[in-house]
Amino acid sequence: MKYEVDTYKLEYDKKSNKYFISFKDSIGKECKLEIRKEIFDAYMKSKREYKKIQNQYDRHEEHLSLSDINLYKKSFKNEISLEDMVIQKISNNELRKVVKELPEIHRQRLEMYFFKDMSVKEIAKKEDKDERTIRYSISKGINEIAKKLKKN
């Protein structure tokens, strides 16, 4: 059996001097497992290394592909008005609520497609499903979000 875990949390409990990983399983049940300190430390080290690589990309490599004009535009900070920030925050909260109401399968596929930048083909391969099924599911999820946001 194979489980896909997208969100999890590592924690250290000072009181008991124990390390834990918490996540939701495939049916949405909250799970909390004790892990060894070595596993916790290895994960934290890999997260720091990943962050270091991301920072290097953000600072250096990304700019190699930008034109002079785009670099110039990027150098100026766009000030957002307080009203726009509040509207954006409210819109994001509404969107999060609507997405949470979607069936789990649609929510997972939308997350892979939009936030993990996976193609329909990659998702289909990962889930061992037909590409048409994935396209339909993503489309249905988007339509459900649109309907619910229009009602609000």
C-alpha cells in the first residue's frame, strides 16, 4: 500500500524529550508518530539545505533569465494600498474556505496542478489514472470553486 502525504509537521516535545511527526492519512485521520532524533535532525538538515538552494536561486540564477527591463521593473517595490491588502486577504480567506469544501480528490489534484506545477500527464501517471479523468477532475474542481465564490 502506498500513501501520499502532502502536509506534515515535525515537532519536539521538551517535556517528554521526544520527537514526533504529525500528518493526516488518506482518509483524513490525524496521525502522530514518535520518531528518532536522528530522523528529525536529518529532516531539519535537508530543509536547511533546500532553503539554501532556493535562496541561491532567488538571489542569482533567477536574474540570469531576466532582461534588463524586467530587472529594472523588479527593482521597484509595488506599494499596495491598505484597502487592496484587506480585499486581497478577504478574497484569499474565502478561496481557502471554498477549496476546503471540495471533495478530497479534487482538492489534491488542484493542489498538484496549480501549486506543485505538475502537468496533467504527471498527475495521471502518479495516480495511475487516465489523463482525461484528471482533466475532468481539475475542471470540475475549478467549476465548483467558481460556483461557490459567485454565491458569496
